Amino acid sequence: MTILKTYARLWVDDLDRALPLLERLTGERPHLRLAFHGIGLGAIGDFLVIAGPAEERAKYTHASATVVVHDLDALQETLEAAGATITTPATEGPTGRFLYARHADGAGVEYVEWNAELLSRVIHPPEPPAE
């Protein structure tokens, strides 16, 4: 089981207002943007921006980070062996599969296994052609 990327979560009212500053700070453009169950998500650099009405965002505040892993099944075994509780079982989502876990120490984390398209675009982008 390998961690491929970790995102700090930022909670905002409006994704369009939040992203320009993050573009300037990171020097990047968002590599992920989508709507999911009443919220908007944007990933840029090492930030996952979660936008929408406070009552919709509140449904996801139990996790302090989003962690992309290579193998969600192996991760679940590791978590359970360490005394973690799976609070949302592995579920299909727009970016692949995800689960939520509460570690034995109380930390809540979302773990995601990305689909092949995201892995190849964000984690393993093709090399630019040699000049």
C-alpha cells in the first residue's frame, strides 16, 4: 500500500472565488474539478478545496485530509490491523473508489484510489517530447 498524494482540505463558500488565489500561490491550474452531492471540489497543488453551502460542507468535515493511495483494499487491511474503524466502506465515486476511516487515535481521513485516467494525468504524467 503506497500513499501517492495527500491533500489539505480547504473549506470555502465559493470555488470560483477561492481558486484564483491558489493558482497564484501554487503556480498551478486545478487538476481536478467536479460537483459531488451538493458540493464543488477543486484540487490544486496539495489543496482539496471543498465549496458549497455550510450545511452541505458539514457532511464532510469529519475528515481532516484526503489521501490518494495505490491500493484501497490493502490500505483497509492496514487500517483495520491498526485498530481503525471504517466509517464509510469502500464506495465508487467520480474519481475512483474511496472510503472514510477513523484511526484508533481519533483522526478522521478520506482515502481514495484514483481511476487510471487521474493516475496517468496527475501522478504519472507523460514526459514531454524531447526538443
